[in-house]
Amino acid sequence: MNAQTPPSAGSGYTANVTGHAPPGYGTVTPWVISRDTARLIDFVRDAFDAEELARFPDPDGRIGHAEVRIGNSVVMMFDSWPGWPATPGFLRLYVADADQSYQRAMAARGHVGYGGDRAVLR
């Protein structure tokens, strides 16, 4: 394992401490299984300025693989298959302005599950 000095916040640099992750990816990358990945991509784009990196639909139109970048983190996602149980996914986002991010998420059709200085959006 390579020991590297952590980057400063907001530098846009992702430290690769193992040497195995591709450039621009962290050691751990979340992977979300969704019933409507296209809508999820739209939501994170509108609410959190996510940048769509990849989208690969299968012949039936389901998204077999997609990637977005939110800040300096990549989130992978794909559509679940019929008959699969719901698979909860949780992402913690660190934002500069929580109130503004909350308002943008609500404007992007987010649903609040918990208030205060933290919000669970569905």
C-alpha cells in the first residue's frame, strides 16, 4: 500500500492509496441497484450537479451499467431485474451549503424522510 498525503478538500484530486483503482476512482466505489436508473441519474444531476460518465442500456432498454460523478466521487448504478427484491442504497454527500442542496433536491422531486441538518431523500 502506498502512503500518500490526503488531498485538500475540494481539490478535485482522488488519492489512490492501493494503486489498483483506475484514475479518477477511489478505493471504494458505491454501486446502486435501482428500479429506474434513468430517473435516478436525472435526479442526482438536477439535485447534486452529478456528471453522467457512462450509460449502457441493454437490448430491452434497461440500464445494465451507468456511472455518475458527484463532486470527486464516482457512483455506479444499474436497473434491477424483474422479480428482484428492493435493494436499499445509501449515499452520504458532503456539501458546501446544506440548505441550498436540500432545496435543489426537493425541486428535483426528492422526498424527505428525516429533517434537521440531515435529510434522507428518496
